[in-house]
Amino acid sequence: MSAVPAEEHVPPPEDAVPVLNLANVLTGIRIVLVPFFLAALLVADGHDVRWRFGAFLLFAVAAITDRFDGEIARRRGLVTSFGKIADPIADKALMGAALIGLSVLGILPWWITVLILGREVGVTLLRFWVLRLGVIPASRGGKLKTLVQTVAIGLFVLPLTELAGPVLALDAVRWAFMAAAIVLTVVTGLDYVYRALRLRRAAVG
């Protein structure tokens, strides 16, 4: 006698999921935190340790919501059209505000900010370019890139020099993370270009 297969969990259609759910609330919190984070970062030109540490805490909280909102949406069947649009906007707003703020303060060279944000803009444009042909799934490299970028930026937001003095080891650690983030930014960007071109060639051919 064959066993009766367990029923597969089928997520509800997106239009049946309420927009006001836990995943979207976390995304909304991340968006709301961005201007407060940037304001705290720029107080006293970044020289006030308490405000810089406050900016770091806000950045960390926002980054944690990024870690959980998508996972909650998928696991609990809370995927909505709003979430699909708002989540990447929240991500780019947080990272963009942090990078631009750090460059304005002279803590991070502008070329790094331009490179990372330029990659994000370029990938977004590529997504629109091949949207009608198919969806390019996020790669493991892309997820690793996001994680390493977040850690690297967080280390630059944290006032390490003010808290521990000019310790070369601490400075080397944050620059090592930033160097890894830059490499992953370039490599995953080129990989996305390759996959987009391959998808387009397959569709045309």
C-alpha cells in the first residue's frame, strides 16, 4: 500500500496577501531609518563619536531587517508586489546613503562610491533590458557581495579611529573587507552582464 503523499504548500496569490504584513513592515522600517541614519552620520562632520556610533546602530538595525524581510516573505507566503518593489529600493537607499555620506565626510574615496553605485544602476538597467525575455536569478556571488559590502560599510561607519585610536590593524581589517567588496562588485557585475547577453542571444536565436 503506497503512502499518501503529503500536500505541497502552495503560496497564496499575491493579490490575496495583505500589504500590511510583517515582511513589508520590516522593509518599511528600513526605508524610514535611512534619513535618520544619514543625519546621525553627518552630525559634526562625522567627528562626534556618540552620533557616529548611533549611526552605526541604525545601519546595523536596517541591515538586519534586510536579512529577514525577504526570508519571512518567502517562508510565510507573504510575497506582495509592493514588497518586490520596495525591498530593492530600501536596499539601494541604505547602501547609497551610507556610501555617499562616507565620501562626503572624506572617509571613503569617491571612486569606490561611484564604482559600487554605478554597478547597481547598471544591473538595474540590464534587468529592464532583458525583463521581457526572462528573469536572471540572484547568484550566490551576488548574495556574498551584498553581505561583504554591508560588513565593509558598517566598519567604515563605526568610529574605529575615535574609539581605539589610530590602530593600524583595525584600519587594515576594514580596508580588507572593502577590497573584497570591490572585487565582488566588479566580478558579479561582469557575470550579470554575461548572463544578460546570453539570455538575449538565446531569445533572439
